[in-house]
Amino acid sequence: MFEYLSPRSLATPQEVIEYLELQQAAQDFRLELEHRAKLGAYYQWYDQVSAENRRDLEQMQAEANLLAWFSRRSA
């Protein structure tokens, strides 16, 4: 009934290797998820900034270019 409470014998070298490989795979998976989450956040930020820049560009192109009046050279 309470077999899980009884002391376990030492793990075999093969069990230790399997445990370490499993831990490494779990850590690699976690790091991959974190990397993808950060990359997704960066892509979202980049899309937002590029949309703002496009709006600013359209607004600037719609404005009159007053400096062009002063920089015209007579031909």
C-alpha cells in the first residue's frame, strides 16, 4: 500500500543517464518556448511600429511641403 514511501535502491547508471537526458530535453523545450514567445512579442511590436510609421508617412505626404518653395532654383 505505501510502497512509494519505502526507500528505493540507488538508481542504475542507465537510469541516471535517462533522467539527465529527460531533464535536458525538458529544459531545451522550455527555452524554445521562451524564445518563441519573445520572438512573437517582438514581431507584434515590429508590426505595431511599422503601422505607426506608415501612418506618419501618409500624413507627412499629405502635408504641403513649404520648404520646397524656398529651395526651388530658377532654371
